[in-house]
Amino acid sequence: MIDHFLAKLRVRDEISPEEEEAIRGMLDPPVEIPADKTIIPAGVELNVSTLLLDGLLCRYKDLRDGSRQISELHVPGDFADLHSFTLKYLDHSVMALTKCRIATVRHDRLKAVIEAHPHLGRMFWFMTNLDAAIHREWVLSLGRRSAISRVAHLFCETRVRLEISGLADRRGYEFGITQADLAECLGLTPVHVNRVLKELREDGLVAFRGGRVHIHDLAGLERIAEFYPAYLYLDKRPR
Amino acid sequence: MLKEADEKIGTQPNRSIGVGELWAGGLRKVGLATQHLQSDQHLPSDGCQAPRSLAPRPCNRLVARLEAVGNLSRDDREAIHAICRDAQAVPVHRSIIRAGEKPEHVHIVVEGWTARAETLADGTRQISAFLIPGDFCNLHAAILGEVDHDLIALTDAKVAFVPHEVMDDLARERPALRDALRWVNSVDEAVLRAWLSSIGRRDAYGRIAHLFCELHARMTLIGLVEHGCFDLPITQEMLADAQGLTPVHVNRTLQALRGDGLIELAERRLTILDMVGLQNAAGFDPTYLYLGMRARR
Amino acid sequence: MTLYRFNLYNGIGFVADEEGRELPDVAAARDEALKAVRGIIADEVLQGRLDLNGRIEVMDGEGPPVITLAFAEAVEIA
């Protein structure tokens, strides 16, 4: 159940068997979530954090004019809201983009684990800062990248994040996201996303079809995206 | 107040006393005042309680910010002042850290403004955060190792360089402080999400309006707003880089905001003339700043 | 480096550039002007308006503009 989460942690540091046990012990039993369900509304007081086991989640904010901005995608092994442990409520909502399996952790259990295993506490803090680094990269994307570069970058970023759990390789991955969702990630309209996808396909870089990203030229895709994975902090060292 | 100040002479002989303590007390009240803001209540336009002429202690702004969210003891506050004591002068435009470096220090803005930024191959820059007095520039570097962004001085600034070990000791020995630090780190992340929404979904007018509303709230929290007016010591180019625009577009947008009677901007001082109007133009909801909330645990 | 000022004339009137930007040469200044015009047009188009009647005058001092860029010149109209 926690394989993807452990994989995500172990990319960055060693996790001991005791720490593994502690993580297992703190989780509630898994729950199935249907696609398009908002599992955590913004502004609601929380006493659990949610770990994604399977599927695709996103963080989003609805603006007053009704438009939506997705601020991050979550892949299996991600906590959607470790920061809710620190803050009482979230400034964003969390929604399932596909059918998902999640497991919650009560904050009192999380606190106990952190107190018993300070290293795990640091790893959890690491994860929230990783989210911030991804937000920064998205700010750069939406602020300064062209539409085609934004789409390419998101495909590259998601590939690396899924590859950690063995859910992607150089040839592609399952990605159950709609063009409308992509548009809400990237500050574009769905029609513009569609246009860009056509361009990427015709340039022989990537095809997005049937919920699957088919990568034809990873190096080319990373070049047009100007993708450098340093911000994903993939190096292993004592933390 | 003065008695506390007298007691300090024994512990910190180089510290100026008396007026400094009064200043810290005044700022604590600012923190309490902002705690009662609700998300649909417009911000007061006469937000500054502390007169600017009083000589500040090194880290008043950071103390004010942390006190607004945590129950800090006097020792906690003194510990904060101590780490800011040897703030270094950094000239405008200096890169304090570059992306990919592994800084040995956590940086705190004591005076002036800094920014986190990234630059693309074609030279275009995106600023991902404005850091004002009391802000941590790279608290995350303590746990991440490298930084994925540049850190630059947007004005002549004073920055405290605090070694990681000192921050680690503080966090370990002072739980209330540790919780407050985690808190500001998380709010920092929430601000990023708000910027993302702005850049992704608002037009130029809305982006600048939103940014100004946010800066007003953040400056109010640390006592730097007087009658709806505060220093905006940055160039239009910096504003542009922060909001994914060009400087010309920013200039035009500022003119439009002025023309609509929402702001006055002269000599690097921004005055918000119509707070409700500006918030409406921005669709501003201050929930993401977590004003008036207390750190848990 | 030279300080170039980008004065804008368009739908909302004249916007003087009080700040200017340091750029290496006129070619760089033209690039800046192009980007600026395109960003403005794009922003307006998203709101349903296309106004190609503006221009940017780039100054490097008190004399006549070193570049005059009409909005219509900044885009390829197909």
C-alpha cells in the first residue's frame, strides 16, 4: 500500500525498517474515490492529511470569476496536504482527476510518528518544500514559457514524478487527465491545449491519446520544455 | 517595559534599550489587530500603528510575524533578535545565492526587499516571490540542500546570514518557534499558489491589483503601512518579472489603476485610495495569507 | 549599455516610461518593444478586443525616437 510513498522517500534518503513500520501504522485503511470528486474543500478545518495510493489528484483554486487554476498534480506516493498538519485549513481544494485510492493519516498519529522518528519529520517537511519547488516551477512556466513549452514541461515533469514509482519510463505513461484539466494547469484554454498537442504530435515529440502519453523523442521534448529536473530534488543524501 | 529593558543590559551589553522594547510591544499589537480580519472584511486603510521614526531592533519584523502566529516567550524573541544581529548590507541587484548552489546559511530580510527568481535560457526572468522585512528567503534550503532559484536583492538591503546549525538548534530547543517557522514556511507556499492563480487566470490589471492587495496585507502585518500607504521600492521591471508581464505593460496598467482612482504611486510609495475597489478589481480573498490564524502544535 | 525609454501610445492614451531599461543596443530595444506590444495585444484579445492602432516610441535620450514600432508591425496578420 505504501510502496509508492516509500519509493518517493527512498529516492531522497534511506528509510529504516522501523520508520517503514511507523508509516504503515499511522495510515487509516484505504478508501476508493470516484473521479471528479473534491475530497478536501478549501477553508475547511482538517485533522487528517491524505496520501494518494493510486490515481491522479490535483490541488486547485476557483477564482471569483469562476475560472479555475490547478496549482499541482499529485501522483501515487504523494501526500496531497501534509501542510494541513501545520495550517488549520487549506487555501486550495483537492480533487480526484481520475478514480483514486487514498489513505488518510490523523494528525495526532502523524504528530506521534514525527516525535518518535525525527528523521521522518524532516522527510515530511522535505515533501512540503518539494511541493513549493514545483509551485515555483509552475509560476515560471505560466509567467514566462510559451504555450508549447508549458505543455511539454508538464509532460516531462509528470514523467519524472511517475518514474520514481515505476509508473513511467522513457516511452511514456498513463495520464488520465483531460485537455480541460491541462488547460487549468497551464493558464491556457482547452482549445489552445488541443492546438499545442497537435503541434507536438506533428513535430514527432509526443502524442497524448486515450489517456496515455506516448513519448516519441524524450530529449527533444525536454529541450522544447527547457526541462531540468533539479527542482525535483532527486538526489539521495542524509537529510 | 523599561524594567525589562534594564534587565537586558546584563545579557546584551551592546544592545540599545528602552525605546527598543517599546517598539517591540507596539508591534505585538499590530499582530493582534490583524488577527480579527475575516475574508470578506476589507483591510483597514490606516493600518500602521508603529511610528516609523523609532529606532527598530534588528529583527522586529520577523518577531512581529512569528508572534502573530505563535506563543513566543521573551527568550524566543531574544533568540530571533540575536540571529539577526549581524545582518549584512547587500547592494541592489546582488545575487545572494544562485540556483543550484547549496547555501550554508538561511537568509532573513532585515531591511529592504529581496526576491526569489529563475531565468530562462533566453534571459527572461520570473520572480516567484517578493521577500520583505521579516521574511525568510530560503528556510527550505535547510532541508532541501540546494536552492532551485536565485536569490537577489531588489533594493539595497540588510540580510541576516544564519548558519544552518543555528537554525537547527533553535528549532530543536524552542518548540513554539519551530512551529511558527513551519507555519511561515507553509504560508510562503500558499502565496506561491495565489501568484500562480493570478498569473494563470487574471489579466494584467487584475494581476497588479491582486499583488498590491497582497503586499498591503503583508506590510500591514509587520507594521510598515501608514494610512493605506507603504514603500514600494521596486522597479516596474521587477513588478513585470513577478507577474509575467513586460515593464511597458506594467507601466500602462499602473496608469489605468491610477486613472480608475484605485491607487496613487509616486516616489516609490504606493497609496491605496480605494481598498474595496482594488480588492474587487483583483478578486482578492486574503484567506491564503492565513491572517489571524495561530500555528498549531 | 544604454538607457532606453519605451513610451506607449494606444487605446488608453499616452503612457510615458519614467524608468527606462538598460539594454545593450538598439536591436535589443526593438526586441523589448516587440515583446511589450505582443503582450499588450494578447491581454486585450483575451478580453475580446483587438486594437492595432497603437505604437511604441523608443527613446535613448531627448532627441527623436530611435525606434517607432506600430502595433500592426509587431504581429503577422494572416
